[in-house]
Amino acid sequence: MGKHKSSVKDNAIQFLFKYGAIALLIFIIFYFSTISDAFFTYGNFTDILRSISIVTLLALGVTFTLVVDGFDLSVGSTMSLSTVVSASLMVWYDMPLWLVLLLPLLIGVLVGAVNSFLIVVIGIPDLLATLSMMYIIAGLHRTYTEGYSIYNNMPLTSGGTAPGQLSEAFLWIGQGQMLGLPVPVWIMLVMVLASYVILNHTRWGRVLYMTGGNAEAATLSGVSVKKVKFAAYVVSGIFASMAGILFTARVGSGQIDAGAPLMMEAVAAVFVGYSVLGAGKPNALGTFFGAAVIGILLNGLTIQNLPYYAFDIIKGGVLVAALAVTYVYAKKKFSKN
Amino acid sequence: MAQALLSMTAIGKTFGAVTALQKAEFHLEKGEVHAILGVNGAGKSTLIKILSGVYQQDEGTIKLDGVDIRLESPKAAKEQGIYCVYQEVDTAIVAELTVAENILLDTFAGKGNLFVSRQKINERARLALRELQADNINVQQKAARLTLAEKQMVLIARALVHSAKIIIFDEPTAPLSIHESEKLYAVIAKLKAQGVGCVFISHRLPEVFEISDRITVMREGTLVKTYDTSEADQDGVIEAMLGAALSHELEPRAHEIGNPLLEVENLSDGQKLKDLSLTVAAGEVVGVVGLVGAGKTELAKALFGGTPLTSGMMKLSGKTAKIKHPADAIKAGMALIPEERRKEGLFVQESLETNASFPNLKKFSKNLLLDRKAEKRFADEIIERLRIKTDSTETPLVHLSGGNQQKVAIGKWISLDSALYLFDEPTKGVDIGAKVDIFKLIRQLAESGKGCLYFSSEIHEAIGISDRILVMYNGQIVKELSRQEATQERILLYASGGKEELGETQKLGERQRDSVSV
């Protein structure tokens, strides 16, 4: 009864699920290319990639926590903290570059450790634990800077001006070029690739996914679920810190609250990524792809003079479409019979 | 014979390319208990789901009281008076509501009653439970606090208050103790006396023969035969289910039993388990038998490092083993096939490959990367060795039947070449064909010098597979029986807390005689 028709429908859903996101991307690029000469240029594409590099790093961190069936809402605040800390280390304390890079990363590790302590040891649900941490860290970073952003030779509240400046080498991380691409783009691509390889092609990635899929079965297969979750949150903290450092280097100052608006965007990128190549679950390439779809769409619409205050409608629309495809498919794939 | 209460005629149902039912028949009289038997995949579940409105048939007719009906949804089925008591009762119970609210759920969830009189609801619920002789259940407590058996009563009461014509019992006794099961039989008898048609599905033949009036056997999606229970015999029914006769013979044991592999002394967990000592030798299958709630699963988990111990000593191959986490147990050469395989043993949404390689990923890694080809080769190997039925190694396990899932749960340990295997109720929800394969595999493991602990409440099966049997009661090992000494009667006696001197052997033995569980 209607078997043929339903299989055509199934195939269509299958196709949509696997290639829908990519087809959409190609369509968007094609569409904007036909209506604007400025869109399909090398310069514009590197601009787009650079503009999504920071969000993508944040989103990779969120991806790791989602893989273990957790969630990290504190990445935005962690990024803000890392932004002001890296700037302050140079501007206030005139520290050498390696410390300026290392200390924020250690802070990221620390945030991840506290998150996983709250979630794994105390047992607070991930969403709530990281929500609390989001507030605490946001407050910490504002308290640390007394509410001011940090810039070269800024006046200090204790009198006088700050002794240091953001060094050239540091700024190169955010503003430099290498082999025809901006340095942030290289950093992003390397991190996406590394995350992809780790998650999809190593046993650690497998352990992360299985822990997220069924923690009890993972435990009885010899996995220390607590350690795995700990690792995922630490990775998330490190990615958020990297995003913060990159932001400082890109903007040339330590803006407060830099990460707050990027947090939900990162989360959206990860969920859009579910629908890429039929993954149906958090994955590194999908996350990059999700960030790219949103980035390209916004770029094209900016060229079309869409007002910035309408951007969130587009972001939300893309997210809904991607989730709809993902969940409709998941229902088909995993329903018994 | 008068007009049947329910007639399902020439029912056909396909899922994609798979034919689940073909010209299936089922007829039910008023006031009858009618059992449906069949191995997994025979089409019982599909037929039941069509009757309860979950699926719609592609072909065939359903008549209730001689009138054609169409069951478009579970709601439509309920409106016709067809209720189902699911095996997994929790899916039908709202834990946060009270017992009374659960019983009358459909009444006040469905209609446009804006206000609900709590008193009225409690009163009606109390009446319904009294009718089931279950008035010990407080209707005002939250359903979350009920035992499994009590939740079943709530579901039955729910059917009663809606004056159900047909109640479907889908493996209701699987999670129940003997005592609870007997209570349920009494309730079914009562429903029957009230003229309710009861459909009864079970893997346990003795109870089917005890309580049913007729038995319908299904195989490969169609009706094989409907028997009057009084004229049927177990062997004949099993033969009809399998399409072949079942051999009752225990195979003789040929191989040698070796040195002690596992030695446990005075193990306690501070809760259920009290002062247990046991040994397993290489090449030996030791059955640990007890009723539901005796502490078998707790023991298996404790040995495997899944729960902390308060005291006790464990030696593996003569060396003291400190096992604090399953990872330690696996390193020490143990493997656990847990009771709740979907929850604890498998990643059901993942492929067979992914599941099979998981406990030993190092073996499937080249340098740092996973070797997908090696994973696939191993998956193919266990598919062949354990005779797993699947489309491909990439099929998500949700699409496999219970028996095949169980085989994967066992097969995933093979690559580790563990020395000691703990099987916790490995035949639960597994059809008889797969059971035979699993028994063969366990014997093979033993013959190749592995040690096996076989935890089970299916006494008959444990006797068949074990070299030695430990009987558990209330968290303790109360008796050890050799293969020659072990009989169903003696095991059941000790497992229910009895002692031989009390002379209860006779009475308990009578009831369980010839119990074959399928």
C-alpha cells in the first residue's frame, strides 16, 4: 500500500538530510554571486572565514561538551575573561608573549575543571552548572578590569598610565597573513581539522561519543565516564580561551563582554552542524559548516544592505531549518521497524 | 459457537521490504484468556500493536462484536474498549501523578472537564483497586513510589474503570516475582469471570498452560495453530513455535576443569550482598541462581567493579585483584554481559561495528587512528561466529531483534579474549533459536578454558548450562549444588529461603515441574 511512494519520500528525506545543508550553502553562494559582484571574490571569502574564526573556536568547544551529552554555556564568559586577561598581561604587566598566551589557556583549563567538578562530582545538571559559571566568570572579568576595556597605555585607576602595549607579534595572531590567508583562518582550519580527526578517527573520539550516547554502557565497557567528561569540559575551556586571545589580537584591545554575544551564535553553529552529511549528532566538520553557513548568509545580506538588527531572524531561521531536518530524520532512522 | 468478541482476519502488515504479518488470524471470545505464543520475530508484537492501534494493518479486517472497526490510533482502540498492559509499565504511568490520577488519566485528560474533583477520582480509583483485591495500594500516593507489580495493577485498574472489553497483557510476568505473578493470575481469572477478553503474551510456558483457555501459536508472521489449552501439550506447542522439535537432552561434558580462576571471599557491599564466597575454575560454568531480587545482578556488578564493596577479597588466577571500576575488571580479564543490555550493555543507536570494537579500541587503532577496516573485519567475524542476523555491520542495533542484540553484547568481549565471563540473565527477552546459540557459545568458551559465571532466575536453563550451581537468597549464597545434585525442586526450595529438612520440597516442586521456559 503506497510502498513505492513512501520510499520515494524516504529517499528524498535521506537526500535532504545528507546533502541538504551543503546544497543550501551552494544555493546561497550562487544566489548572492548573481546579485552582487562584490560577493564571489577571494577577498570577500577570506573576510567571511576570518569573521567566523572566533565563533568557530567557541563552537568547537561546545561541540566537545555536546558529544559527551553535556553542554557548556560558560564559553562566552570564558572567552571574555581570556580576552581581558591576555590584554592586561601585556598592557598592565608587560609580560613576555609566551606567558600572555599560556596563562589565559590555563584559565580555560581551570574553568573547565570547575565546570566538570560541579557537573560530575556535585551532580548539578550541565546546563545549570555552566549557566551559574557563566555569570560568575562574567562578573569576575568585569571585576578584574573594574569595568573598563584594556588598551595600549591606558590610564590606570591607581594613577599614571599602563606600562605595556600589545606587541606586534601578538597582534599578528589576529591580524597577520600567512600563505595568502589571514592567520586566524589558519588557526581555525587547523583546529577544525584536529577536532575532526580526534573525534572521528581516534579511539578518544569514540570514547567521547559513546560516553555521550550511553554513559552506563560506557562505564561497563571500562570507560571512566567522569574522566571523559572532565576532559571534554577542559577542552571546551581551552577553546574558549583561544577564542578570547584571538579576539584581543584581532581587535587590538581587551574589550569587556566580548564573548557574551558570541555564545549563542556558537551554540547555533553546532546545532546547524548536526544536519551536515547526515551526522545527526555534534561533529567538528558540521560545526565549522554551521558557522560558515551563518557567516556567509550574514555577509551576503550585509552586502544587500539588510539592517544588522534583522540578523538574528536569519540565524534563528537557519537553526530551525537545520534542526527540523535533523530530527525528522532521526525519528525515521531510529524508530523501530 | 456464538459470535466472537474479536475477530482479526487475514491481517497483513509490511515495514519497507520486511513482511511482519501475512494472513494472520486471531479470534477472542468473551471471558476467555487467550495466549499468543511465538519466537521473537513471529509477529506477536506487530499483531498486538495493530490491535492496540499503534500500527494500522495494510490488509485484513478487525471485527469487534461482529462490527468492522478501524483502529486509527491508540486512542481509537481505547474508545473501543481495548486496553493494553505493557511490559514496560513505566511508559504508560505518569510518575508524578497520584495513583488515582493515573487510573483515571484518560477520563480527565480527554474530556472538557475543567475542574476535577479529587475526592471523586480517589473514590473511583479505590473502587477499581478493590475489585482487583489491590486495595493495599494507597490511591493518593505518587505513582513513582509503586513497585512494578503495583504499577501493573494501576494499569489494569485503568482498563477496568473504562469498562474495557479486551485487555492485552504483554509479557506481564517477566519482571515479577513468583508471588506477584500468582496474584496477577488471580486478577486475570477475575477479569475473565467478568467477561473481559484477555490476550496473554508470555515466554513462560508453564504459566501459559496454567492460566489460558486457548493458545494461538504464530510463526513467521502467520497463524500456525490455535489449541484448546486442555488438549495441548508443551512439546507440541514448542514444536509448532519452532517448526522443529526441541531436544531436552543435556550434552555430556567432555573437557577438564582446571585451576581456580576466580576466588572470592567474604564479599559484602553494605547493602544487599552479605558475606559471599565463591570460586570459578578455568573451563567451568558456574550457575548463580536465585529469584528476582535475590541479589544476582548486584553480585555481578560488584564483582565487575560497578558498585563499591565494604569488605571482601578477590583473587584472579591466584593473584589478589583490586577492582574499583569496571576498567580494572576488564584489565584483570573479566567481561560482563549485563542484564539490561539496551541500557547497560550496548549503544543501541550505533552500528554493530562500533559496538563490537568498543571494549578493546586499542586493538583497532593503528598508530593513533582507528582502523575502520579492522573494525569491520571483526564485526564480520562475530556475525559469523555468533550467527547474528543483520543487514550489514553498519546497521544501528535498534533495528536488530533482542536475541541478536544480546549476541552483539556478548560478541563485543571476544576481541579481548577475557578469561572470565559474567553473564547476567543472558536469555532474558531472547527467542529460543538465539538461546540455543548463546548456550552453545557459553559451552564453547568453557571448553576453551574460560571461566563463566551464569546469573539467572530461569532455573531450568541454569541447570542445563552449568557445571555447578550456587543458589542465592536474600543477598547470600545459601547452597551449592553439583550438576548431579541440582534439580529444579531443590534449587527452587533454597532460592525461596526454604531448607530441605522442612519437607517443603514436595509442594514447591510440584508447581514448577516440567517448567520449560521459551
